[in-house]
Amino acid sequence: MPIAGSNKQILTKGLWIENPVLRHVLGICSTLAVTNLVINTLVMCAGLIFTLAMSCITVSAMRNYTPDRIRMMVQMLIISSYVIIVDILIKAYLPEISVALGPYVGLIITNCIVMGRCEAFARQNPPIPSMLDGLGTALGYSLVLLIISVVRETLGFGSIMGFTIMPDSFERWTIMIMAPGAFFMLGIFIWIVRARYPHLYEEKS
């Protein structure tokens, strides 16, 4: 995908029009796993934003020096290095959240969004646009996860960020703290957005 548009357009397209969840339904594993609590979602999103932006700029900077036959292995090594940094920082400064997230931080390595942007955009474009592309895509992904996590925590626990906002009389929706709740919320959210803005998500011929 050759570079097209200004840096602002590259940054913002991943937020909405090319949102990886709304348009391509990617990254579903972490959507189902970590969106039961907003704080867990924030940490996961921060890790993905860092990993995707830094991986894209690194892959781009090395694109002219990486033999084509081993590019996938090099990209995986780059992504893994940044994920290890994120994992170490979370374990060092947020040990309780690290335990709650379990293996899902490490699974950022296999997130198809990260590898997809490195392969589709970063390896063909200069470093700064590549970093902006990765940043915009990660922010768009994070936006969807945060919206879902706010609804799930509110209905499932009656709280936001651990602070109770619903009265004791409110009947907690147990399904919302389980994986099926995330699946239903994701499907409903995608349906609402695509129904409201059908022209943005029409398949291009």
C-alpha cells in the first residue's frame, strides 16, 4: 500500500474508516478477554498502541535492509521485542493487572492487526507515516475496546474503574463479565455503527 494522503489523513483513517475492528473484525481475542474491566482494557490498549507504533516505525526504518525472503521473521522478532518490553513494564509496575491479563499481553505478538500494518503499510512507506499509521490503527482499535469495556463493567459490576456507580438494587448482569457478553457487545456495536454509517464500510471494488 503506497503512501497516500497527508500525515493527518494517515493518522485518522484508522480511527474510523479503516478501523480494524469495525471494518475488518480483527483482534477479537483480546476484545473477548480483557474488556470486562476498564482498567484492564486501558493497560492492554496502551501496550498495543506502543507496540504497533514502534513496530511500524522500526519495520519501516529497516525495510531497505531486510531481505524479502526473511521479512516476516524479522517483523515477528521486532514485534516480539516490543511486546517483551511492555510485558516487563506491566509486571514491574502493575503486578495485579499483569496477573489479571494473564497471557493476553504476550498474545499481542500474534495479533493480526500488528503484523498486518507492518506488512501492508510499514514495509512500503517511510518511518514517520508508518508510525502514524500504526498509531491511528491502534487508537481506533482501543476506542472500540474501551466503549465495550465501559458497558460491560457498568452492567456486569455496576462500576467504572472500580468505583461503584449503580445502586445496590441494580441487578448485575453476570453474562457481561463472561466472554459471551463481550461477543454480544461487539456484534451489537458493529451492527449499530455499520447501520448508521453504511457508506463508510461498503466494500470497495
